[in-house]
Amino acid sequence: MKQGIFRITENTPLTKNVFRLTLEGDVSAITAPGQFINIQLDGLFLRRPISVYDISPRTVTVIYKVVGRGTEQLSRMIAGDTLDVLTGLGNGYDTSVSGQRPLLIGGGVGVPPLYYLARCLIAEGKHPTVVMGFNTKDEIFAVDDFRAIGADVTVATADGSFGVRGFVTDALPSDYSYVYTCGPEPMLQAVYRTISTSGQFSFEERMGCGFGACMGCSCKTVTGYKRICKDGPVLRKEEILWEK
Amino acid sequence: MGEMNVSLCGIELKNPVIPASGTFGYGYEFAELYDINCLGTFSCKGTTREPRFGNPTPRIAECTAGMINAVGLQNPGVDRVIAEELPKLKNCFSGLVMANVSGFSVEDYAYTCERLDREEQVGWLEVNVSCPNVHGGGMSFGTDPASATAVTAAVKAKTKKPVIIKLSPNVTDIVSIAKACEAAGADGISLINTVLGMRIDIRRRRPVIANNMGGFSGPAIFPLALRMVYQVAHAVSIPVIGMGGVTCADDVIEMMLAGATAVEVGAANLVNPYTCRDIVRDLPAAMAKYGITSLSEIIGGVKSWEKT
């Protein structure tokens, strides 16, 4: 984990309420796909945790949905503004166990952490398939980015306005070596029941600090109590307990 | 440079800055960021007799100038704290730590304190009779003088280490409880724990916190905490540790003028993990600015207005 001041280089709407934010600064603490950053906003007490979409040697990009006061305030910031950010938070995905044909499953704003993951997997010579679910055509984002790096992409929409009609679980291929997923908990549960291999699941929880100090986001797992922010957000399929 | 050292229940601290229990874990997360040996000491995550998961999530809510938590004393239990956490802690902090203890019966408190009494690393026992987030324990011992007396006396019988009783602000007369603890043999008082609070998610018409209510902390409660520190410090003759909404060196000085011998920093650690290090760094300049040559000399130094 590192704390740093970052300069906004872009904060662009991708859909009606989903934005892509790129920040310039020291990103050396980000060591794995699936990690998150924690952004301080003027006048708000707690930071806002957002998963990493992509990194370059001097920038980190996140994609966030406007859901409350913090993200609404963030959406009004412009290039040149600065933010105090904690980077390199969470365990992230482990790509070493993926096999050659990993399956990446994302729902809504659970899609973003899968992009840097797909890029890492491709760099390791693997062939990821990506299945993304959205409610409707107007909410779709990032598909072209995944295709541009050579990932095989299938999109499902709940209302059938684009791609496969239904949920991500209606659009899964039959042949894959491992699963990486991120999305709302009902989707994670459906994926858990459907997939035929092992996998890694990224969870969301309301956090206090985001770096393991406050025990605000703890959950029970097969291997004991875990902090979503520090021991997660990625849990292995075998350790998940769905009861709260 | 001015003198920052203070004496807390007979043990010298190089400065009065202490991260508060529950906001600093057992120190490792912060030791990754900076050398935590710059701190006066720190108060470890609250420890109970048995392991506890705590409350269901969500446990955290944002508030104006603060936050609510309802963690519910998650901890691995005193046996594992002694076997695993304290030895690991030794690698990142060389001084004496404050062990924070909670319980669900007078016997719980006595048992846990007796176990911790044998640990060389533990300098002080901070006995939490003020957790608002657990049923049938915690705060129920700190909201009336008789049960605060019972816990204090039971713990004092089991340990030679200084016993500091951590009080709840969720009472009508905190002074009477502080005095009861002092009469029962407490070596110090720390205050305040969090203020019972609540937020409601308007869309869902549900409390944000799964426990419905939780402990409110952060800069919003600083004036309330300062007032209570002032009242208690002027009513007892044992040292008082002040806490509640402290975020900067000036807040530390204000707390000490009100009567605090040392000052704990809580919620601010969760927002900026460097808060305590920065306060220690900033204290000499703040002291110089106010003409303070020794922090221990300003304890309780507020010159109250004469009442007419």
C-alpha cells in the first residue's frame, strides 16, 4: 500500500452513470490485477474504494458507477484536479493457476477488474474468454477494450436488448480451464453453482479503512475470518461461505 | 525543541500520541507504512476471553465529519492474542503496548486481564466498559457506577499492571462513573468511547448498519469528547487519556489543556494511515507556536472562565 497525490488526466462518461477515471502518479504499489484503490474526496470522511481497471507505468485507470454522494462528487471532477489516493490495496487475482483457457465473468460494474486481469493473462500466453452481463444495451461498456487486446467476448443483457438474452450464466462456454469473476453477490452465487472448475471470486463490502485495520468488512470463510479489503477482495471458490 | 514526554501511570512515554484500540489492529498494517516506534504506545485491538467474529456486515456507515462502526469486538480471543499476535507485534514495536480488554461478565474481564498480566510487552490494561456494539456486555458495565466499580475491583485483584478504565459517553453523568472507578482502584481513565449513533438508507428504508445502531466517531465528536475529558480530569486525581475526534497536533494540545495526560487517535487512522506519525512530527512546531516548552506542564492547564 502507498499513499500518494494523483492528477486526473481524464474523467469521461462511458454510459449515463458510469465513468472512466485515469489518474497520474506513483502506481508502483499496484502489484496484481483485481486490487483496488481508495480515494479521498473533499468534505467526505471515509475514502471511496474502487477496483483497478488498468495500469500503465505512470497511470491507474478505474471505472466507477455513480451510486451516491462520493461517486457523484467524483464524477464532477476534471482533468488537472488532484486526489489523495491509497493504492495497491487488496490481494488481487492469482493468474498462476489459470490454465490455458481461463473464463472471466463480470456483471455490471464488476467488469472493470477483469480488464487488467485479461491483459495479464494474455501477456502470459493464455487465451481468456470473457462473459459480461448488463441489464440493458445502454449500460454496456468496455467491450471494445477487451476485444482490442484479443480476448474472446460474449455479452448478455437481462432484457435481451444486446447479445445473449439473460444472465451471464446463460452465456457460459462449455470448455474452460478456470474461472475469475466479479459482480453483484447474486451473480457470484449463480456463477458458483454453475461453473465446473475452480475459480476466484471478487467480493464487495462496505469498508472503513480499506487496508485491514478496522475489521469493518469481515466475512466468514472455510479458512476462518477474512477482511474483504486486506485478505480479499478475491476469495478462492473452495473457501467461500455464502451465509453471512 | 520542547519536551514531548509524559508519564502515564508511572510509565514514561516519549510523546502522548496513542493510536486508539480498534483503529490500529495489532500494528502490522501500519508498520508496513512507517516505523511505529515513533508512537508513545498504542492500544491493541480489543481482546475478549473467547474468539469473536463480531456483528454481521455492513458494519460501517459514513457520516458528516465522522463514521459509525458496529464491528462488535471481532478478535481471535486472548489465548491466540498471546500466542500469535503479541509475538508478531514484537517485531514492529519495541516498547510497551496497551492491551485493550472487553468482556461479557465481571469474570470475563478478570480472566482476560489475569492472562495478559503475565505478558511483559503489556504496559497497561485498558479495560473497555463502553463498547456500544455488543449485547449484554461492554457498555452495560460502564453506564452505572456500581457495575463499573465491580469490573474495576475484579480486574485490579488480578493484575499489578496499571488499569485504565475506558468510559462511555452514552451516560447522563460521566463524572460519577469516573469517580466510582477511581474509588475502586483504577489507575487511570480513558474517554471517550464512541457515541451511540445511527444512519438510515432512505431508498431501502433500512438502517445502513446491520446492527441498526453503532458507535459514532470522528472529528464531529471532538467538542463533546473534550468537554467530558475536562469534566472528568477536574474531578479525579488519576491520569486521564483523552480521545474522540482527534486529527492533528492542535487537537492533542487542546485535549491536554483540558486535562488529558495522553491522547488517543482513532477514526483518523482509518482515513489517513499516517495520521499518528504526522501528529508526532507536527507537535514540536505546534508547541513552539504556542510557547509550550514541555507538554507535561500543560496537562489540565486550561484557565477556565470564572462563573458569575
